Amino acid sequence: MSDYQKIIPIANQILKKHELCDNCLGRLFSKKLHLSSNKLLGKKLKKNRTSTKCYICKNLFENLNHFLKIMFDVSSDYCFQTFSVGAIIKPSIVERDDCIRSQYKLRGIDSIKTDITKELAKAFSKKTKHIVDYRNPEFTFTMNFKDESCQIHSKSITLSGRYIKSMRGLSQKQKSCENCSGKGCRICNFHGISEFDSIEGMISQFIFDKLGGTTAKFTWIGGEDKPSLVLGNGRPFFVKLQHPHKRKLRLTSKIFNSLKITNLKIVPDSPKKPLKFISSINMRISTESKIDVSNLKKLKDLIKSPVVVYDVSGKRSEKKIFTVKYKKTSQNEFSLFLKADGGLPLKRFVNGDNVTPSISSIIGNLCKCQEFDFLDIHV
Ligand SMILES: [Zn+2]
Ligand SMILES: [Zn+2]
């Protein structure tokens, strides 16, 4: 006796007690017979029997097109290639499904939830040519069959780029929206920021314009003060954009008045560990007493051993200095060019606040950093 013949009496037994739709009946046996279409199997098992209302699903499968239309509507503003479908189903349906399964000892079969999401995904894929992907989908639908709503989620994307700041007076970071402290709310259009007058704000606005999305979270490769310039190839950054509408970027650069964004591209992820980088820095330093050039010469020794930095928590780190050049510009002022490990706290390095050695200690003259600019940053 074939597997198919074996299940006929069980199917008949169930049908005698309950009306089932083709999908639900077929689902109870398709795995065992290694068949892919529940509907066709159900139809075959039912022969000419018709059903008016399915005992398990109350004819949920007849309404697939209605739910499919909801999926089209909620996703029409999004571009994506891969997607998955989840579902929230009335507990009563799940209970009746479980009840039939245990009563007839049907093991290893798909749940009704699995089946309905499979059917929806298949139909959506057929119409849109998007690819079903349950492991790492770009876009996720969660169809709520209780109230016929559909939740959507668009997977975040990460971008990398560099910025060049050619005018003083622009902050690197943007203050969070006061209403939500950056989480995103109606007032800030779910961006977490409501003003766009910093480097972070300008880059964010550009990305929101091009790709949509809610919040943009930045990972900066170092930072500078509001009055500092960032020249050369610019400072690298990474930004993670939540809930993007688009996932492809055509423009790779953008020039605002005093800010240029370059090398913008979509990347797999932000760096997991802090990136090592080397900065070329120009500083303008003023001194308390008159400068003695013979003391300035001692600055050349900085390349011999690393500078030790203690942060507020007491954590110790070492920063190497690779190049030192200086020039006395007046009795109480000199300029200093350094090539150094990224993350050296420049103002503290000059005045000697928990950094040893410091410029002040080396030249034996209390120094103050008046201005510092980044000429280039190498990763
Ligand atoms: Zn059914
Ligand atoms: Zn807000």
C-alpha cells in the first residue's frame, strides 16, 4: 500500500467530522508525501466534496489576494530585493489546528502560520520578482490576521565616507532632539535630531534625502573642535541608517558651503573595534614666557618614545609620534606640525594635563594650544 493510500482513510475520518479547505487538509499530509502544494493535495483528497467554511482557518486562504494587496500598499515606498513574511494569527485558529493534529496524531507538519506565510511570500515574490529570504531579509512583513494590519521593517544599512571641512566654526556632532533625546519621535520626524547645522546634521540630511530612513548613528574616526579644519582626504566616518527606503546610492560626494562629503558608499558594517589611524596635525601654540629656540629643539625627541595618556577614568594608553616640525612665529608663539597616532588629546598634550611628556614639560614653558587643524588622516 502506498503512502497516499494509507492516508486516505485518515483524511476521510477527519472530513466526516470537520469541513476543511483544500489548503488545511493538504497541509496535514503533504510533508509525509513530500508534496509541495497543500492545495492540490487537499483537492485530490476531498474528491468532489465541497466545503463552505473551513473548521480550522475559517477560509483564511480564500482571502490571500486581499492580504497581498495590503503587502503591496505598505511596501510601495521601499526598494528592496529580499524579504520575509511573518504572521500573527488568531489564537482560536491555532488552537483548532493543534487540536486536529493531536487528535489524529499528525506529526512533523507545517503549522497554519507557516503555511499562510509561505503562500503569501510565494505570491508576493511571483508578482514583484523579489526574493524570499528568511535568514537575512532586507525587508520584513508581519501580517496581523487579527486586525488585518501589516507591520514592516526595513533592515538598516551602513555607509562609510569622509568629510573635508574647509571653514572654521562647524561642530562635528549634532545635538539630539530635545523631545526624545535622540530616540526619534514625531516632532523630529523619527530622525532623533531636529536641527541640521553640524557635520553630523548635514551628512544626515543628505542621507535622509537620498535614502529615506529614520535615525542615522555615526561612528567617527577621531574628532576635532568646532574651530578646527579637516583637510587633505578628510576624516573617515561610518553611519548606520535605520529603516531606509532605498538601499542603493548613486552619488558618492556632495559639497555644502564649508563641508565636502566624499567617498560615500554602502558597506557591510561599521568597524567592530576602534580603527587605528594616523593624523597629520598643525597647531598654533602660545607660551607664557618668551620662547627659547634651543628649547624648541627638544621637541624632536618626541619621536623616540611614545606619549602616555591617562583618561578621566585613569585608563592608560600610549600614542606614538612619527614626525615633528616646529617654527617660531613670534616671541610667545610657535607652530607645530605632528604626525601622530589618532586619538591623542591635543590640548591636554600641549598643556600637560595627565599627558606625559607634554609640550609644556619638554620646553619648560607653560603652553596653550590656540588652534589645531587636521591636514590629513590615514587609516
Ligand atoms: Zn482552512
Ligand atoms: Zn525627537
